[in-house]
Amino acid sequence: MDKLYALLVILIVIYIGINLGSPLLGFDNGNTTDNVTDVVDENLIHVGASTIPKIDNFTDNAVNDTTISLVDENKGMTINVSEIDNSQGIGDIAGNYYNNYPHTSNQTIDQNGVTTYFLYNEVSEYYSSDIFFNKNGQNYCISGDNIPYADSDYFINHCKGIIDTINITSTS
């Protein structure tokens, strides 16, 4: 019986030691959410109240509170991502933009459940694109200028990836 009491005392001492020592071990009394948030935030790009995961080969630069510029220096490509006004439906915004700015073609697709409007302004060597969509109640625009046709798949696939992964993280 004495051995059981000794074992109980040892377990209590270990329990108290772990609880008292946990701040020194980085456990912060069991609350590690701040540390997890910091690690997760290092892998996210903030666009207004939204986030997207960092994209390989692209560096992100804030243009303003609601727009970021993603730059791939190797390809000489820039993709701008913006939260835009929610006062109109995204179809109306895309239609007005198409009618008021030069575009040579357009395409509407369902990108994994998100209606997406691609507007193109094409010339012989390259094209520019404005992509409008609404996800989780927020309107967005992705744009790229002077995209060589040889890099079209690279540009479009990254834009589709942005559409798939962008999420609202807070209210603005």
C-alpha cells in the first residue's frame, strides 16, 4: 500500500511540475492558439478582410487596404487581387466593366461553384484580363496585363487557384 501512495505522490508532483513549467516550455497554460495563428498567418496573404495562401514563385505587395499585387519576377507577370464594392451584383459589375472599358472577348465559367466572369483584351502578342467573381458574399476582381499567350495557362491556373482558395477571415 505504501508503494501506491508513493506512486500517487510522484504523479501529483509530476502533474504540478508540468503545469508550473508549461509556460517555460511554450505551452502558455495550454493556450497555444496565438502561436498557431502566427504560423498560419505566415502562409497567408491578406487582401482586405480576405486571405489566400501564399503562391510559389510569387511575392506579394500590398497596393492598398483592399488590393494586393502578386509578382512572379521570373515570368515578368503581375496578378492583382482586389476586394471590390458589394453594392451591385457581380454580373452587373462585370457587364458594366465590359461595356465601359476595352475588351475584345468574354467568358463566363463555373469555377468550382463560383460564377466567374473573364473579360479579355487581346492583341497579337499578349492579352490582358479582368476576372470578376463573388465568393462568400464578397465581390472580387483579379487582373493581369500584358500576359504572353505562351504563359496563358500559367496565369489562368493561378487565377483559378486564387478563386478556389480565397476566404473571408474577418469583417472590415
